[in-house]
Amino acid sequence: VFRMGQIEIEFIQPIDGPSTWQEYLEQNPQGGVHHIAWLTSDTEKTAEFLKGEGAPLIAQGQWETGRYAYFDTVNPLGFLLETHEHFGEAKK
């Protein structure tokens, strides 16, 4: 993960068993952009908005200090959108 101010670039290589990243590489052997993520202060509100725009929630998870969600935007954009919500951090 490379952090440059508000931008984070993450290089991911699947190494152990099935995953969303392994599936992506099997379908796109040349590689490419799997997803673009951004911070949100309200995952539910963001999910409702994206659903209304035709981008349904397809996966989500949580860790101790935050949560993430993936949205299906492959058809219109060519990659997935992901959101991150960090609990207890200042809202941006």
C-alpha cells in the first residue's frame, strides 16, 4: 500500500486459494484495475445511493476500526467501486 495524501494505491497479488482477486486475474490475465476505493462517513447512505444508480452492494466486511463494501460497477466503469469507513476518525 502506498499512501500519498488522500490517495492510496494498493498492489494485490493472490497467493493462497480462491479470492475475488484470483477470479479477476483468471478473467483478465493481463491484469488491470480491480477496484477503486474511497473513504465514506456513512456506508449505508453510500450503498443506498449507489444502488439507486444501478450499482448494487456485492460484498462487505468489517474490522475492529472500520468497514468496507464493494459495489458492482464493472458494466459501466470496467472495475468495482469500494468504500472504506473508519470508525472514530474525523469526517472528511
